[in-house]
Amino acid sequence: MEATTRDRIVRSAAKLFLTRSYNAVGIADLCAAADVRKGSFYHFFPSKQELTLAAVDAHWTEQRAAWAATLSAPRPALDRLRQLLIDTAASYRQARDRSGTLHGCVLANLALELSADDTLVRARLQEIFADQVALIGATLADAAAEDAIAPAIANPVTARAIVAQLEGMVMFAKIDNDPAPLDDLWAHTRLLLGLRPVLT
Amino acid sequence: MEATTRDRIVRSAAKLFLTRSYNAVGIADLCAAADVRKGSFYHFFPSKQELTLAAVDAHWTEQRAAWAATLSAPRPALDRLRQLLIDTAASYRQARDRSGTLHGCVLANLALELSADDTLVRARLQEIFADQVALIGATLADAAAEDAIAPAIANPVTARAIVAQLEGMVMFAKIDNDPAPLDDLWAHTRLLLGLRPVLT
């Protein structure tokens, strides 16, 4: 039972942080959304920061499993990367169609909203984005081994540029409340990999 | 005098939103930072939203002037674009060295923090980012006219990818509290423009 209550608090927190932002959400809101009393909340989480770490971890654990599955499929490396970007656009489109609003990426939202003083959560976000870069980087190494891209470009700096392009486009999609900018991700990723533009 | 008080409120608001985030800052904080009474505050700004619009406008007016100056210098178009990215990295580096903290871009921070329900501020941010894309886009058109890039790539979609790359790298710089990722902007922008990698 304890696991279920804790999990309910974590899940509703991640949702509230995404839809209303971190600082707009108080402990009372978090308790109401999870349908728990304050005592129960504090039993699991001594502070909002502890809860945020748990919410961030839960979000990335789930997202990471999806990334890892797509990026380890038995297909050429660049096809896997392309699929990841297509799936990303599709998932934002689906979320927008369901709720009417494109709220963006909770990890990037927290990264830009949280004060730099919140070193604990920032350190965790740093690890998560480093993990994203490492997952993309491993796929680039596979692509180089398959002679699909130049070995010199299959490095962490290029992998970071691909994640930066993704998060930057999510920002445009959020501002426009329209996932369309995310449909350009593969074309721009090809360019960042030194490949020829896709002819459309 | 009125102009000065109003201006002081706007400037200290932009600074507080940047260093502490939008929702963490209340009217009392804004009054204290600008050294004005609540009555005076409400005389100029009926709501926090009105103030936010003014702060966002003031920030972009200043930043836009710098962008326009750099992008209209009597130099080849790609040199102007490269200079803009170098200046951007330098300005984040300077701010970090001065305060010890890299707070990022107030426009992107607000874009990701503000709830999608705040349609007024979101619409203004949308206009500002469209303006950024247009400024970069005009420079790409110049570059194509100079035969420095392919005409087919000198379009708004590429210009948006350059701004997305920039904001994505500012996110990494903020998470790392280190401007180093911004030093890669020109190399990645060259790739997004279909040019060969810079040999270093």
C-alpha cells in the first residue's frame, strides 16, 4: 500500500509541475492532487525538493526505457535515431491532442525554471541530460561503425547538439502550442551529422 | 520621474524573474527590489502579467538592438552570424563570471515556466522568438545572395533551427553553470547551413 501512495504522490507531482510549473504548486496542491493528507505526504517526502527528485527520476526512468528500446532495435543506427525523433514528435502531438495543450518537457521546464541555488535538483537534471547525450552518442558510434556518418563527427559534442536541437524545438512547440516544429528534427539532425539535406 | 520609477520596476522585475523564476517572485518582492510602495507599483502595473509583458519587451528591445547592430555590420553575412553567436557566448560568460551563476535566457525561462494558460505573455514570447527567427532568416538570405550557402537552405525553418540550437545550448550552459557548450554554436550552425565541419 505504501508503495502505491508514494507512487501516486510522485505521479501527480510530475503532472502538476508540467501543467502548472514548479513554483506555482504548493504542498497543499500536491496533497489534493494525490488525495493524501499532509501527514502522509511528509511521511514519504520531508520536502518538496525530495519529491521533485523522485518525480524527475520517475519521469526519466520511464522515458529512458522507451529511448533505450528504440535505440537498441535491430535496425541501422540512423534508422533508430530517426525513429526516436519521430516517436518524440508523435508523443507531444498525442499529448497536445488529448489535453489541448502542449506543456513541453518536464525536465527542460524544471531546468529553466529552478533557481541555480537548487543545486540538488540541478545536479540530478545534469546527470539525466548527460545520460540522454550518452544514449545518443552510443547510437552515433554505431552509425560510424556502419560507415553511415564520419567517425570524427560521432562524438559527445554532436550528441549534445542533437539533444539541444530537440529541447529548443520543444520550446518552439510549447510557445506555439503546436507540435509542427518537431517534425523538422530529423532533417536538422542529419545536417548536424554532416549528411546531405533530405530532399522533400 | 514617473518614467524612472516605472523603468526601475521593470528592470528589477526582469532581474528577479531571471535569478529566482517567475512564480517564486511575488508583488512584495518586486516592490522591495524596486524600492517602491505597493500603491506605486499598482499605479504603473495593474497586474503581475502587465509587468511581465513590460519586462519581456524591455529585455528584447535591448537585446534586439544588439542583434540588429551585429547582423547589419558591413561584413559578409556568415561573419555577422558567427559574431552574433560569439557575442552571445561572451555575454553569458561575463554574466556568469560577475555573479557566479549562469541564469540563462529570461525569454526562454519564461517560455518554459509559464503555464500555457497565460496566453497573453505566451503570445508576446511567440512574437519575440518569431522576430529572432526573422533576423537570422534575413542574414541567411544575405548569405545565399553572397553564394555562401545554398539558396534552398536559406529559409525560416533553418533560421528556427539555429535559434533552437542556441536556446538548447543555453539550457545545457545553465544546468552546468558553465558557458562552455555555447562555444560550439558556430560549428553546429555551419552544419545546419549545410557547410563543411570547421577543422580545428
